[in-house]
Amino acid sequence: MTTLRIAGGRVLHPDLSVSEADVLVDQHSGEVLDVGETEPGDERLDAEESLVMPGLVNAHCHAAMTLLRGYADDKPLDAWLQEDIWPAEGELTEGDVRAGAELALVEMIRTGTTAFADMYFHVPEIAEAVEEAGVRARLGHGVVTVGKDDGDAYRDNDESIEVAREYDGVAGGRVKTAYMPHSLTTVGEEYLREFVGKAREYDVPVHFHANETRDEVDPIVDERGERPIEYADDLGMVTDEDFLAHGVHTDETEHELLAARGASVVHCPASNMKLASGMAPVQAMRDAGVNVALGTDGAASNNDLDLFDELRDAAMLGKLAADDAAAVPAEAAVEMATAGGAEALGFDSGRIEEGVNADLAVVDFSAPHLTPVHDYVSHLAYAATGGDVRHTVCDGEVLMRDREVQTLDEAAIREHAESRAAAVAERAE
Ligand SMILES: [Zn+2]
């Protein structure tokens, strides 16, 4: 057994209290062994003037979209997808997806994210990049059947199920999978009925976009006379394993249903603001008992993968949505980005205690913008940025030490992504 002691700092505990403590990690099992006055440990990671917190969880993302960061902005969702994003994505090769995913992983590790959920294509490339990077992920192949003939629609669904079966548990268990139909309006009912059943058979969860815009809700209500989450529930895709992105235009009935089933909602405030999708009723969802996580969505609609921005946006937008400055307090935002995210993705992470996965971020509190410290949790939500993360640890392995990424070659990845992105833009013209 090799042990790592993260020493000399303060620790954010599961109840969000903070105290001076060390964290001892078993690097072989990847779990936290002890929190407090621990044994010395074989290796030491300095945490002086720093806060050791659970690694952040980005519960909804399209990692390889980093290649399209800043490619098209300032348009409504529909026009943005159809005129810019889908044509450019149509040009992405396996190598491009790999390059974009690696760039995303460098950005995540630098900003303290240790787990993420990803919906995209060329998933085997993404799984390999995750294995190399050392983070934890729930990956899936995104399915769209609108505009496809039956054969193509079946192939797309089959690929999503096959990838989920084949890659679940790879990278020493750090990679998990899900069946990922894009949304309730972009995948036909007959396919959802059949393939959600297959996901259950193979014991993988379902992840999809839901209630993101009004344009996505109205057709379902008009055609079926029921709310989208009720429709999804009829299809069996709202179980306690499943998680859906956005939930912007959801009502009380849907919140009660989500809470009763135990499904999670991934709130993506920056994407919702940028695409003017609306304000998710996060406080109302939490009050109803729904587990809410945070996600950045793709880098083309954010435009970064820094979850500290999401923490702040969630707390701010939650207040506007509820018309109440007491809504979505700092504690709620921090909880959503850590324990809430881990619960949504089904990982035993998101809190620092004995026996839990050692997925951690060490945040440097010595910067002027984090001085003085009246309240650590307030700073995490309102004042810290991803650039304040000093060390990132996942599964007991140090992925970044003193702001140097250890597992990936950052300079080479940046250069490669730059040239790949330029070529994609040229082909998409
Ligand atoms: Zn998305």
C-alpha cells in the first residue's frame, strides 16, 4: 500500500463545515483512509493556505466541443445548431474528437474537475483519453433519429447500446457508461421504447436533454396532452439511475415526479443564459426533493469547462428565477457541484470521508481575491475561479501538482487541438 497525505491545510467536510485537517489516501485502492490528524504517509502533497475539497463533478458535457469554442456565438439554440454547430460537427473525425476531448480533460484537471458525464460520438476515443487523463467519467453515444431513415436510426441506437455495454467499467472502473438519446423530441418514441428497455437489460442508466427550451416542451404537451417528464416516465427513463440535462421549463408536477422516482437533473446555467433558453427553477426543484447537479454543457455554449463559473452562475441565476436573494445559497451551489453531481452520475465521490473515492481538488486561498476568508463556502461559490486550483487528485492519483498537469502533455495537446480546430473550420465552410 502506498499512501499520500494531503497535509497542512483545511478540509471541506460533507456537512460543508471546514476545519484544519489532513487527508490520508490509499493510492492502491484509490480511497480516503483517514481525515484529521493522520499518519505521515509515504508521499506528501502540500495544502498550506489551501482548502481540500471534493473534486468537482461536471454532470453534463460534450467534451470534444472544445474544438468549436468561439466558433459561433450569439444565436438562438435552433439556428445555432442548424446553421453552425451541426455542419461543423459533421466534419469531426475520430482524431478530432480525441484532440478535443484531450483539450477538455486538460481544462477540467486544471480547474479541479475529477468526474464528468459526456454525450458525444466516437466514444472509444473519449474513453481512451479519459483512461490516460486519470479522471472518472460516465460516457455515452448521443442518438438522434429525426431526419434519418429507419435503418440509420436503428444503427445509431444500436451503437449507443453497444458502446455502453463494451466500455462500462474500463479504465479500472473509472469509466462508466449510459444509453444517451439526445432528447425527447429528437429521438422517436418507438426507438425510445425499445432501447430504454435494452439499457435496463444491460444495467446502464439513461441520460438525455429534457425541457431545455419552450420549443421542446410545447410539441409534447400539444401532441400528447402530458408534460415531457411524464412522457419520459411512461417510457421508463426517469428512474433513480437516470439523469437529465437542463429541466429549464419544468413545472411542479414534473418536480414531484422526478423526486418520487429519484432521477437527477443537471442544471447548466451558463448554457441556458447564453442560448436564452430560460431560468431553471432550481430552488423549487430542490425544495421538492429533486437531486440537482451542475454541468457546463459543451464548450461552444459556455464557453469554458470551469465549474467554478457554474457554481457562481447557479447561485446567481437561481435567485433571479425564484425572485428571492435567499434562493440557491452558496452551500446549495457547492453541494450541487460535488455530492449532487456524484449522486447523479452514480459515483462514490463528492465528499471527503473514510472509504470514499479520493477524488479531490486543493484550492489555493492565498490570492488577493480570496482575502479575507470569513466563509470558505461563500468564496467557493462567489469568488474562487478554476485558476485557484493547485492540485487535483482522482482515484488517489495526483493528476495536477502545483498547477502542472501530470498525466497529459498540456503543450502538445494545445498545439494539436489548435491545428485540428483550424482544419475543421476550413472543411465546414
Ligand atoms: Zn447538452
